[in-house]
Amino acid sequence: MNIVLVGLSHKTAPVEMRERLAFADSSLTDALSKLVDHDTLDEGLIVSTCNRIEMVASASADPEKGIDRLARFLCDFHDLQPAIIDNHIYRHAGVEAIRHIFRVASSLDSMVVGESQILGQVKDAYRQAVQAGTVGRMLSQLMDRALSVAKRVRSETEISHRPVSVSSVAVELALKVFDSLAEKRILLVGAGEMSELAARNLVEEGASNIIVTNRTPERAEAVARNFGGSIVAFESFYEVLPTVDIVICSTGAPACVINAAETRRALRSRRKGPVLFIDISVPRNIDPNVAGLENSFLFDIDDLESVVRANIDGRQAEARKAEVIIDAEAHHFINHIRAMDIGPSVVEVKEILAQLALSEFQRNRKRMGDLTQEQEAAIRDVLIPSLVNKLSHPIIVHLRTAAHNGDRSQVVEELRKMIRID
Amino acid sequence: MDYLWFVILSGYALCVAESIFSLTSKQPTLRRWMIFPLALAFATHTAWLVDRGISLDRCPIAGTEEMFAFLSWALVVSYLIAWKWSHALALKAFIFPIVLVIATIAAVAPQSDASPAIKGPLQSFLFPIHAGLILLAYSAFFIAFGAGLMYLIQERELRLKRFGTFFYRLPSLDTCDSISFKSMAVGFIMLTLGIAAGMGWQRIRDGHYWHGDPMEIFSIITWFIYLALIQSRRSSGWAGRTAALASIVGFMIVIFSLVGVRFLGTLHPFS
């Protein structure tokens, strides 16, 4: 039995191609049952997201045939000519296929390395294949292993420790100023998409007290409703400034909306800790001089993006450590399969020995003189099988231990030589 | 030098090395093993104090050696409390160098018997209370100093927008500020009680509350500085940079009370 994989991802195929080859949730069960023909492929599983399609299967015989069947199925199912997809798909078998699925589950192959969504998508695909009944012993072991490798990568490397989006970096910075966001008041100046996103991240971290201000009050109301916050008139937001701890500014204004002099005046009456200003607008909406005020901190979009870039670099470094883990795990798993998969060889060895014994019996039949039919049947059905079992037992034990370390077929080959056939 | 001090000092030295390494390196791998040298050093340190107390049949906080031994021990205890409460592991890198220095002074100080002032009929239960409370207060002020230093560094990283290893290892400004404030408040209460016990002890001894001794003057200055700090923090709800700077000034004065005052001539027997 062999694990084979055919797939395409954002790295190998443009989005139009991925769209055409994707499997809709509704058609997945149908696709899985058509894929597994119990001839070339015994088990199958399909991961289909907007960034990738992975088809994993266990091939009973030749892995090349299994791969061809996967590729052909991908075309047939979507009514496409094989030539169209040939340059966009990758084909893996054995340890390479295992490594690939481990890398995908651990988010090493993702567009944003270390993102957590892919693990959930892999889990979903696994669950759907189990429901469709196309997952057997081999794939269930592979997928269980893939999920635990992903967990290991996550806990043993810092691959997903640092955020890589502007709004989550804003939260990370806020948590280096404030202990927790639970009691903090947040003022959103401008109710654009970016400030809403940043606010959502802060709310997820526990912030609950949000005030929104916007030139058009309707938009402010809509955003405030989303977060259970309140609104304040755009003309008078300086009045609430002394009471807030975090100010997020993102308006389309061409010039400063928050100026240093007014802010200084507003903060004078403030009798508590620091204020964090986050300016995610381009051009900037907060006067850079605000950064110089006592107990106030200002970060603009460039600052946040430089952190994002540094964190992405950090993830790349961690990804190299993860590759080492995955490489070891993939080899460990292939050895595990080999050990698990000596069944066919055992049958083969016994067949070889049985045939040998039978042909020797026939060759020497005349020399054995007269035998009744019962006696002949006893030799054929009792003596020979019993001898074969006795003789093959140490061989099978050897096969089992040898399979742990190396290639099974090589061991079988050696056995063939030992018992001098072919 | 007592051989036990080798165990104590090398344990603390390991802690200093590891904590500074953890603060600056990306992979603090040694961290979980540091519990062993720390526990061994601290247990030995405790045993040393207990043994000294039993063999002399009094509280072991008289004379330079004992006083510094007790102060460094109290500082480790204060660190453990602050760490347990705030989970700010980075504090270790700021406290253990001080622990190491104070413990080294204790180790190399000449072993002196208690000064005549606290011997015989003059000995009173008030003396160990006085000295113990003041040393505990100092250790709390050292913690405030460490947290104040962390505050200033973290604030600097934020202002300069340098988001390096330091930035990620140090706690939030909020945490630094609250460790600093809480330890100052606790230290201030102990200092107040310690000064009161000292005055009471002197009253019993020679009928005077006050001798104008440099140590007394410095203690009162320290007391006023911390009073002012705590008061301003209470009214503003946040001490920030000013308090962090003041905690450093407070620390300098405490150090001077401990080391510098002896050159001015003092009645205080330990100096």
C-alpha cells in the first residue's frame, strides 16, 4: 500500500485554475465515492479551499497508477483536458506525499505561513471523508498523525506566535502598554473598514467599552451597534479624549484630524495612565507631535507594517525549524507504514514455500511408492501446510523487523534469493 | 568565608546569567531548569540564617555580615512574591544582580560579633523588629526599583519603536507600574513601622527618640520621598515615568543609607 497525492495550490496555479478545479462542499461526498474505486485506490480524501486542492489516497498497487488515476479523476470530474492542468499540479508518492500533507496541515505551505485556518480546513476534509466512508486504516492513521504533527509544530516552534496583520499588531502593541483591555475605553475616530477591523481585534482581546465618532453619524451608529458601543459627535470628540485609553484613527481626511495642541489641552485633565494613539490612515490623521506628549504613545501605519514585516521574517525562521520536525515525522511515519504493511509479503513467502514443497512432492511422488488417496490428501493438506508454517515463521519474524528499517520489497527480494527461486 | 556562601553565591550567579540571557535571547531554553540552582541557593541561604540565629541565640540581623545576608535573603523572598503575583519573569534580570552583589558583600564581610549596643541588658525585642522591618522595606524598594527600570526601558522601546527581543520579554507598562507602586506601598508601611520600632527601642535604651544620627536623617528623607511618590500616584492613578525615575532615586538613597552613611559617622551599629 502506498500513499499518493495530487494537488495544486496558490504556488502552482492561478486563482482561475483553482476556482475551476475546486470541489464544492455539496459535491464532495459524490466526488469521494467516485474517486475510490477499490481497484487502484482504496481510500481517498480531498481538501479543497480557495488556496489549494489536495487529493490524498492510498494506492493498493503501483503508486504511479494511483497518481495517474488521481490526476485523471481531477480532470474528468471537472470536464477538463488533462493537458490544461498538467503544468499546474504536483504529484507525490510515499514519503514525499506524507511530508506534503504534514506541511499543509502545519501551515508551512500556506500563503501566510503559520496561519491557523488551514488546520481547521484539513480537519473538516478529514471528517467529511470519514462520513463518506472513504477513509480506512491507512488514511486515518495518516490524518491523525498530520493533525498531531501540526500541533507539535505549533507548540515547539514560534511559527504562529507573532501576528502578521496590521490590526492584530495594533492589539499586540496595546498589550505592551496595558495589562488587559477589559476595562479600557476605546475611541474610534472614523468608522472605516480598517478601524472596524482593529476594533474587532481589540474586542476579541477583551475590550468592551467602545466610542465611535465619524463625520457622517449614520456610519458611526452602524459601527457602534456592531460592538455594543456608543457614539459621540465628530465636532466634540476632544471632550471624551481625557476619558479614553486607546484612540484608533482612520478617516479619509487629507490632513490631520487630531492635532497636538488640542490633544495636550484635553489630556491635561486626564488623571490616569497612558494613552495609546493608533493612526492607520494614509495620509496620516494624527499630528506626529502627539507622540511627544507626556504619557502618550503614537503608532502610525508605517510602524505597524514594519512590525508585520519583522514578524513575517520571524515566521520564516521558525518555518525552517518546523521543516526539520516534519522531515523526521514523515520518515517515522513511512517506516510505521512499512512495518504495518508486511501482510502481502507474508502471504507471498508462504506461497513460495508452499509451491516449492508441492513441486518437490510431485517430483518425488513415484519414489514414495503406493499411497492411498487419503494418505496423499493428508500429505497435501496437513503435512505440507504445517511444514510451510514452521519454516516460514522465523522468516516472517525477520521480515517484520527488517521492514522497520528499510524497504520491504528489498527484503522480499533477498528472501527470494535465499530460497532460490526465479 | 563560610563554604556555604560558595553554594549560595554560585546559585545566584547562575540565576543572574540565565535571566540576562533569557532577556536578550530568542530562545530561553534554560529557564525551566533554573528552579534547581535557585532553590538550592535559597535553601542554603535560609539555613545559614537559621543556623546563625540558633548558634547565637538571637535574631541574626546585627553587624554588616548578618545584615547584608538578611537583606539579600529578603530580596529573594520579595522577588518570589512579586513574580508569583505579576508573572513578570523579566524582573529576575533586574533583581538578581542586586541579590548577588549584596550576598557577596555579606560573604566577604568580616565575621563580627554583634556590637555592644544590642548586647546584654540593652537587648530588646524591639531591635530585631526595627532592623528586620527596615531591611524588608528596603527589599521592597529594590523591587520597585527593578520594576521602575523595566518601565523606563519598555517605555523607551515603545517611543523609539524598537520591537526587538527586549520589547517582547519585558512586561507591559501597566504591569511594571503596578509592581513598582505596590512594592513601594508595602515598603513604605514597613519602613514606617520599622522607624517607629527604632524610635521606641532608643527611648527604652537612653530616653531619647531622636539623636540626629545621619542614618536617622536619611531614613526620614527616604520616608518622605516614598510618601510623596505614593501620594502622587494615588491621586493620579498612574505614576508612569516620573514614578519610575523616583523609584530609582529612592533606590540610590537607600543604597547610600546602607553604604555611604558609615563614612559620616553613625551610631548605627551595623555600618
